[in-house]
Amino acid sequence: MERNSFPKKSASIVYLSTFPPRECGIATFTKDLVDAMARKYNPALKAKVLAINDKVTDSYPYNSQVSRQIISSQIDDYVTLARELNQANEVQLAHIQHEFGIFGGDYGDHLIPFFQVIEKPVIVTLHTVLPNPDEHMRHVVKIILAYAKAVIVMNEFSKQILVNDYEAIAEQIHVIPHGIPYVASANGDKEKAKLGLRDRLVFATFGLLSKGKGIEYALRALPAVVERFPQSLYLILGVTHPAVRKHEGEKYRNFLEEEVKRLSLEDHVRFDNRYLSVDELTTYLRSADIYLATNLDPNQSVSGTLSYALGCGTAVISTSSLYARSIVTPECGFLVKAGDSKEFAQKLLILCQDPKLREEMGKNAYLKTRHMSWPNVALAHFSLYQKYAPLVDEQKLPALKLDHLKRVTDDFGIIQFARHIKPDLRYGYTLDDNARAIIAASAAFPYAPKEAVSLIQTYLAFFRFVQQRNGSFVNLVNGQRKRLPQEKSEDAQGRAIWALGYVMAQDAVPEDMRNEAREMFEKAVEGSCVLSSPRALSFAMIGFYFALQKASMPRLRNFFMQFAQAHVKRFEQNGSGDWMWFEDELTYSNSKLSESLFYAYLATKTSRYLEVAEKSLKFLLRITCEKDYFAPIGQNGWFAREGKRAYFDQQPEETSSMVQTLLVAYEATGKKEYLNRAHAVFQWFLGKNHLKQMVYDEATGGCYDGLGEESLNLNQGAESTLSYLLARLALEPYNHVSSV
């Protein structure tokens, strides 16, 4: 690639930054950000990198993400680049990853001509924000503030420094946290075993080495720790900083190695002198019991290394830098004075002798950093980009993934609850969940037949186990696989009928399985006449609809019509004025009441069913879509007529129901607005919610159990995961249907 050529077909967003394989923290950050944006928005949004090199002679084997290279010391390169971007129609916005040392001139002032020439919107991420600047630094930063449409920093302290010391306008400064790789949980036992460290008490520090790293002070703290805990091992991970290596060679590393010998710590310290991949790094960090952030700079405004460690669920001891104070709380670690070996030793001893405290801090660190995962950080960047560039979120759907469904399913059925991602058998199994599961597995059959067929067999066997002689079902089975006597759950009976009717209608599912479902369905239908709960009736009606597509069953059709008429009567009795609903309260699975009448219309073409279905659905949409994102009724109080609606906690089941209902409304009416709404509501799972956080976990294929006012419930149980899958699978046939 020519250094001074910009491709004719460019990206919508360009990133001016260092980039791997150049060894640089900013390069790694940019790579992670670009990859996260691509996973979430490609192909609707194309991201390309404009890589910064130090010298003309620098030659890096960049990948195809790099479209252009410039030399940091050559001012003309910046001017030429700006002119090329001005002429590139596809480029909507430029995003600069700013660090003073990577741009040429004093404090990177070679970048100033770029700002003076560029006509496209520019956003700047300031990776270093220093208080009390000298005159020239203040001048350079104020020019950046003057030309940038928005400036991103990674903590509130940095924002306040810009406002107080650089006279920035607060509204121009946006706080987006440093991204972190996803790890499945705060427990790293597997990683420790993989590295052969099972019997060691592991401390770790990583990053590019230089004398400002302060590792020698942690080393000097170790003798007191090793004396009491001889299994201690300190891992020092990472290469020497390239700029330091050019001028000083391995002077600092050699110094550290001499310190190890002087302190007789050869059996307690290991160096890994490599530029580690993200996977290698997270393996090391998850194996660590304690992370030591030893940096000596009190004004450090961001630390990817500290962010990664917290994100991996590791208790930390960190020097009290600007960034550390913004992210390390007493719940997840200790802050110590830079260069104070005695304080390092004191805090290490506290954590070494208290495994429960270490574990609790690690869990808190993990929980505290979920909003910093790269999918959430990508979402925050895209939302900011949209303010300054005409970017359209085409609402890309994640790939279908059954991993977590299989994880929480054993050879008996799907397990009700999970502790984070690990199935928790203490509370056993429910028919409710296994009914949802067999619907999901049957819907997934055309896309993953080998996985689906095994799952369907398991869930059918569960149905056989819980069906009683009279056709009804037991809902609860304990962890020892014993049916629990209880008051009959109408919802569970209704969901069972829905599930079995759905399986009957799926031509892709093997015939023997469909026949087995039909046999249980016919037994269950005979008891359905006693159902009275509106939701149970709705679930059963959906099952009736599917069964009637494949079998002529006059008695079943009569039940179907009776249930539909009961819904209409309920609506006529309760729906008036501004409250167009079937009941005096909105609770759970609300949209299923409307959905069942859409199905009744599809089956009978009775216009009254369609009229009530649309009126009730529009009422529900008005309440739950009052903002620019879907906000389902919260379970902490629901919403009574004449009362105040609850917003929290929001459940995936409610979002899933709405997506499915809107798609049935689209099929019944042909109105594209319903299809558009279904895609929009589904985005609740992908971060279009009040927390602006992913509720779907793209790494596991699971879904978090709920969205609270301030945080997510990070458990990934059966109901939430199945709710996501049912919504995602319902959208699959419409994945490429135009929403215009």
C-alpha cells in the first residue's frame, strides 16, 4: 500500500491512531475498538484505520483494516491526509486516538494543521489529560477542543480537569470508559490449572515496561509476603516499551532481574517478555489472585492494564493515580502510595491471609466493570457518532448461538436457574422453562438440526415425565428429579399446550417427535377448558392455532373460539378511555393477550378480533415505548390502572413477548410499522435501554436475568436466555426483509 494514497472506496468512519503490530497501548485500544464496532455494525458501518508511524523507514505488516499510513514527524502528511478525507464522500467522521507522544512536534502540535484543513466532523479521545499544564500544552489541547465536535475521556476526573484547567465546555466532553475484553466469570480456576499454577498464590503486573512502571517497589514488598506465604508467585508480563528500548535497551528489565536476585526471589518471580495477545493476557489475569498496579505517575488518566485486571475479576492493589481513584473502590481493592513498598506488603498480607476477602473483591470488580465490556463501549461510541454524522443503525442481528441453552440443559431437561453462567440445580426444573425450551429448539431446527434434535428429545422426555393421567402437568421438579406436588399453575398448562402445538406444526422437526408431541397435546387439551387466567388462555390459544394448521380438530376449534370471545368480553368490560386493556393492571407477558387475538384473526378472519388486538397492542406500545427505546413494565410494582407504572426490574420475557407479538401483528395486517417496531424492541437486548448496556451476552449466547435501575442481574438463567432466543429466532425469517 502506498503511504500517501487513500483508497477510492473508504470507510464511513476513519480512525487516526497507532495500530498493531506496533507495540503500543493506544494501538491495542484502537484495534479492540475497531473490532468491536465491526462486530456490532459491519457492514452498515465500515471502519478503517489511518496508521501513524514514527519514521519513513518504519515498516509494519498491517492488516486490511489499515487504509493509509502517515509519518508523525512530517507535517505535510497531516495536511495531505485532511485534504484526501475532505474529498472522500464515503467518510462521514474522523476519530483521533490522541496521546501526546504519538504525534510529532512539541506535545503533538504537528496535528494542528490537520484540524485547520479537515472539513469532516472530528471526534478526539484524549488518552492523557494532565492537570496544571504548561502554556504550550494548554495551547495544543485548547486547539483540539476548539476544532473537535466532541472529546471523549475515560473518567469524570479527566473531564473536570479539562473544564477547570483548559476551559473546556462541559457539554463537549463525553465520558466513555476504557473497553475491556469479555470473560465469562470472576472465577479463574481453569486458567490457573492451565498455566500449572494451581498450588500458587499468584500476583501479576502487565504492560509495556519502563522505569515509570514502579515494579521494583512491588518486588521489595515480596520478601515479607514470601516469608509467610512461600507459595507466592509474582508474574511480570510484557515487553519493554519500544521507545524505551530504542534509547535504553533492556536497562530497566535488567535492573528488575537484578532486584529479584538481590532479594532472593528467583523462585517467586517470573517474567514473560512478550507482547501478549488478548487471549493470553486474560488467561494470565484470570489466573491471578491479586493484581498489582504499580505505576508511579499520580496523573495517569487512564490505564488499560488496570481496567483489564478489574474486568477479569481480580482483586487489585494499585498506586493512587488519577485513574485508579476513579475506578478502584474499597469493595474491589486497595489504593496505596506510589513507591511505598511497606504499604504494598501490608495490603498484600491482608489479602493473602483472607481468601474470602480476595474472592469478594474479585467478584465486586467483575460486577463493577460489566458496562466496560467492548460491546457496550462500541454502543456508546456509535451513539456519539450519530450526533455528528448521518449514520444509520441497521439493527444487525447477532448470529444464532445455542451454547448457553445447551449449557443449562442436562440429560433430563433445562435447569431453572444459574449462578452467573453455571447451572444451579438447587431449585430444579420447571415445565414453564422446558415449554419455552422446546419451542426454541424446534424453531432453531432449520438452522442447527444436529443440536436441535438432541434438545427436542430431552424436552419431550421431560414433558412425558411431568404429564399426569388426566392430561395436566406438574410444573416443578426438584434437583433430585422428583415431581413436587403443588397448586396447579395455569400458566404452565397454557405454555405446555402452546409448546406442544407449536412442535406439531414444524415440518422440519422429525415426524416421530411431532407425533409424540401431538399425543401429549391431545391429552392436555381435554383439561384446558378449566383454564381461566387470561395469560394461560393466551398461551393455549397460540398452541391451538399451530395445531389447527396441521389437524382438523372441531373440539379444539370450539375451545379456540371460546377463548377468543372471552378475551374480547374482557376487553369490552375493562377497556375504556385512555386504558384500552383487558385488565385493570399490566403485569407480565402482557402482549401475549393481544397476540392471541391476532392469531384468532388469522384463523377466522373475524374483524372484531383484529380490532381489539390492534387497539390493545397500540395502548401497550404507547406505554412501553414512551421514550426512544423499549421500556417494559417493571416487576417491582407492575402498573395498576390509575396508579404509577413500575420501570424496574425489567425482564427479558416481556421484551421477547413484545417482539413475537409485533411479528404476528405484521403477518396479520401486512403493516411494515409492526415489523419495524419488532426490530426496534429487540434492540433492548443489544443495549437500547436506559442503562445503554447489552442484556444479551454475545460471548456465552446467554441473556442476563434482568435490567435494574442501576445495574444488570448477571445471572443467566433459563427464562432469560430462552426469552432472548425466542425473540431472536422469531426475527430470523425477517432478517433480510426490507423495513421500508
